[in-house]
Amino acid sequence: MDKIGNVLLDDTHYPGEDLYSDGAVEERILKLAEEYREGDYNRVIARERDWAVMYHLAHERGNILSWYPFKEGAKVLEVGSGCGAVTGAVAAQAASVTCIDLSKRRSTINALRNQGRGNVKICIGNFKDIEKDLGQDFDYATLIGVFEYGKGYIGGDRPYHEFLTTVMGHLKPGGKLLLAIENKFGLKYWAGCTEDHVGKLFEGIEGYPGAGGVRTFTKPGLIKILEECGCQEYRFYYPYPDYKFPTVIYSDGRLPQKGELVGNPCNFDRPRLVLMDEGRAFDQVLEDGLFGLYSNSFFVEITKGAQAPEQERVLYTKYSNGRAPAFAIQTRIAERGKSQEASGGMGEDGDLEIYKIAEYEEGQGHIRHIAQAAGKLQGLLQEKGILKLNRCRLEGDRIYFEYLQGVTVEEALDRLLEQGRLEEVLSEIEKALGRILSAVPTQDFQMTAGFREVFGEAELPPDAQAAGVSDIDMIFQNLLLDGEGNCHLLDYEWTFFFPVPVGFIAYRALHYYLESASKRAALKEYVEKNSQPGALQDVYGYFGISREMCQVYAAMERNFQKYKGGGYTSVGELYRTMGKAAVPLGEVLQDSGRRRIQVYLDSGQGFSEENSYFIDQIFQDKVRFRAAIPKGIQNIRIDPAFSACLLCGLRLQWKDGTPVPYRTTGYEIEKNCFLYDDSDPGIIIEGIPQGRRHIEVTYKISILEEKTATLLMERFKPKGRLKEKVSRLIKG
């Protein structure tokens, strides 16, 4: 037994060595956990720029469970707790958490992270050994990113069935198992992401032909296992983009709407192909009711026995925690239990409610601010009568809103866009911007200290009109059309009690519509194509926002995002700095054509196209192949690419390993490293010895644009700096 802070580490079943590890990076994570506290991890991740550090320490990992309504006084079993990615999110709501993990190092990291909590115990060792000593009175058990390793945990012919049954055996009647796992048919895998565990394209889709100890499942596959184990009460939720870093939790009670699933930063750990526009593909999946089949991940709530009555069931959670703690919140849609009466007469559907809740204690002020904003906006909106305010009420730590039915302006615009009715789209945007510009009384803009704090110094026209109380988030997805001629303002979280130019508010609405989905580029192209001759006009100019003002407003928006972030680096920002390459299919096909190898054969009459053959190398930097030599061939020419390129580590050898003499058409930078500045590079082998039938060829290749290669030759060779420049190029 050991103790770190208030956390007990039970090593009774520890085998004496860690049998599972990510390697040396875990020592680094351990040192970080010793040196820093949870609130510092985001800054550490942004500095380290290491996927393993981010994966184990990022606060967003807890999003998969921090929304879940654990009952009061819950006793929780966490199987496969690792470095504590979700332990804190569970411990914040439960009375006690018993963790199990095979690794002592990972368990130590978990204990360091949660050392201030007195309700966490970590058991170190093999699950099969530890579970025999556990009780059967847990209210909840969690398998977050663990079930896919069931074969390694349990073994046997039916490891996943046995794993599930064993864990369920430790729950009391009515207890719940919470399971998160990748969907092997997730759209991201069809779209070019490699399988998460083995790093191969289409590995799960093809049924794991090359993987031994890991399996993920489709929704029907999981249901089959559940029902074969006697589990009849289960609910599926759909974390997006996936369960590791979810920003939204959907359910069958609140599925995504078309246009919602855009931006999928999921390739932090390895490069990916981009085989399709995932946003558009998801729109088609949603249109045909297939989201449950193609969701990237699942979160499954499995009840032991009959489902007990619930006061509240959360159907949807959207996280806004890529912000400073003072502004980090969750937006939830929940279904009230049948025995619970609706209060306040809010909304037409008495069973559904929508509310916001702070992610941290520091965010309580922001929740109260929303209620204050409602009080100030209500009268101003009523005065003009153009927009109706979505009413709210503040109850404890939650702020509730009307659950309104209708179609957002964004959805209405997209429907017209999909039908190719672009003139109508422009007309409806003009109408929506008119509502925004005229929604509240305006006055001459005056710079205030509050404005400078949020938006910085902005060079605005002297006649700029401003709203005295300003909701800058009147974007099209926050404007709801109810079918009765009314337009409702759904969300007013970002309301400021000082003047903000209404032109900026209109710019934001236009910007976040145009730039949030690739399909909307058609509108920009349409406006530019139909501009007056000699007066090219972009879509912002079409609505009266000049390019100069766009630059001013863009600077204001950047400053606002900095204010909102408060130094916190969001997952999206981390992706821009440390995400791996996402290579479009078109580039791969183009590149594969340039990387095609052609082998010319000379039997004494010279090289010719007729006497040649091809070897294809698709998108590989490290190349290894065998060039066959038919009988009677005297000379060979190998063209390694149809492009200017850099070959390094070039090696040619016969079958017995002896080197093959050669010359090249390139410039030797250093030993066995050649730069080719045209699209006809060549390696020439003359005087093939009798009896030789093939040559083994290996090298590392970097494809270059011809202009780049020529520039390197012309600019640096005379100065003797070519070698240095190319070396930097090789190293990236």
C-alpha cells in the first residue's frame, strides 16, 4: 500500500513490473505530473506539442463523462484508468471511485493528478486478479477506451462477452456500465483516417486482418454482444468528433442536424488521407437516417436489469471549454422524467428543457451574466419588435431557456443552397442581416475601456452606429424561424453592456456562415462570377462590407477570441500547431504519378520506351524495389521519378550483396545523395555482368517542384552552400 496525497494506491496484485507502456514518454508525463497541477496542463501541452502528452493530460478527455448525470452518492468502478484522463471527471461527481490499471507508473500519474481528492483509490495489477476481491455493489462501472482490449484483458474464445459479463457482475441491480469505444465503421475511417490502434488504413473496416489483440465494433456488432450477454436495457450516445476529445455528445433523442458536423481534427498522432468532404458526407448520412452506423465513436449506457425511473435524461451536450475557465460552459438538452412537472411554462414541449451550466466554479459569474443580458435585451428587442428573445430563468447553477421549435436561419439558407437557388440565398441573407442591424436601437459609437479590453483598438468610421447593449453572437445558427413569421434570438451569451458597432455584429454573422462549411464556397464563387465587369466584388462587399472594414472587423474578432480564451489553447488551435498532415486524395494521385519508376533496358541498341517497364511507388518516401534484368541486357537506366527530386542514401546491390557501380544524371550533394533539377532523373548501370538477373535498389526520395530544384542549383552551388541547404531540406 502507498499513498500520494489523499489517493490510496493498492499494489497487492502488482506483478512487480509494468507490462504495458507507451515507452519513455511516460517518464516525461510522470515528471510533468510531479511539477504541474491540472490547471497548468493546457499550457504544458501547448509547449510540449507531443501527442502522448496531450492524449494523457488534456482536460477535454474528461468531456466523455463530465456531462453524465451520476446519481448522488455514487460508487464507481473505473476499469483501465491509465493516467487518469477521466478519473477526475468521475471523482468530481461521485462519492467514491475505485480505479484499476495494470501500470504502476500510469497509476502514479493518476494519483498525482487527483492527490487532493479523498474519494479515489487505485488498484494496480491485472484486472482478472483484482476483480475477484471487488464487491458487487457498484452503482456505475466505466470502460472508457478499454473494451477493445478485451482479448488481452480476458483471453479465451469469447473474451468480449466474458469481459462484459464480469464487469456487469460487480454492479448492483439497476447499476450502469458506461462504455466508450471507436466505431470500426466510423466515417472518419472511410474518409482516410488510419485505424486508431494499429495505424493502418481500413484495418477495422476490413475486419482486422492483420491485428491480433484489439477489436472495435459497429453498432449492430456491439448490440449483438450486449444481447447475447443478457443486456436488454442500453442507450447509445454519439460523441463527436470522437470519444477521446468530444466537443458534442449526441443521442438518438437529439441527433446532429445537417451542417453541424464540420471540422474534424482527429489526426494528431499520425498523417491521414482526405478522401472526401466529411461534412458533406455526414449530411447525406443524416439525411438517410444512418448516423448510428457511421458515427466515429460510441458511448453506451448499459443497465443491469430494468431501467429505473429517472428525473432527467441528458440527450445532448455541447462543450464550450476551449476557453478561459471563467467562460467554459456546457449547453445541454434534457428530457424530464414523467413524474417531474415542468416549471415556469417554458417551451411548447413539456418533456424537454435546454440549459447551460458552468464547467468550473469560475464560470458561475458568466452564467449569471447571461441572465442579466436577458433582462437588458428584452426591453430593447421589444422596442423594435424585429426579434423575439428566447426567455430564460436562473435556477441555482443552471440557466434554463425555452425549448423552441423551428428552423434556424442557417438551416434555411443551406436548404436553398443545396437546391442551387443562390439568388434566394443572397436575398435571405440580406433579410437576416437587416434584422440584425435593426434589432435594437442604435447610437453613435463611442470607444470605452470595456471595448478596448475585449476588441482592442479599432479604427472605425466616425459615423459608425452601435448598439448600447450588444449581443455580438447574432449569427445565423442562433436565429430561429418558428414558421409563424417570428424570428427568435436563441442565445445571447456574448452580450456586452457597452457600445459595439452593429456592422461588426453583421460581419460576424456573415463570416461564421460563409467560413464554417466548404459547401458555402459556392456562394462566394457565384457573387464573384456575377460581379460587374472590371469591378470584382466579394460576397462581403455584396452586402456593403468593404475589404478595409473586413480587415478591421477581423482584427476585432481575433482580439475577442483572445479575450474569450484567456490564454487557454483550444483543441482546434493545438491541431493547427501539432496536427499531422492531412493529404487530399488528388495530391496523392498526382504525387504517385510523379513517383512512378521507369526501368529502361538496353540489349545493345540503346534505351527506348518500347524496351522499358514501370514500378509503382505510391506516396512512400523510403523506397525499396527489385529491378529485373532479362537475359541479354547490357545496360540499364532507372528513372526514380517523373519530377525533379532529391535522392538520399542511394544504394544498388546485386543479389549477393555486392555493390553495383552506377552513374547518375543528377548532382552529387554528398555521398550517395543526388539532386535532380529536371523531370528526367536517371540512374545508369553500364556493363551488366553475365548471369546477373536483378538489382536491389533502395533510397529515400523527396519530390521537388522543378523551379525549387533549379533555384537550389543556380543560387547555392556557386557559393558552396548547396550541401547545407539541401541538408536542411532533407531534415524538414
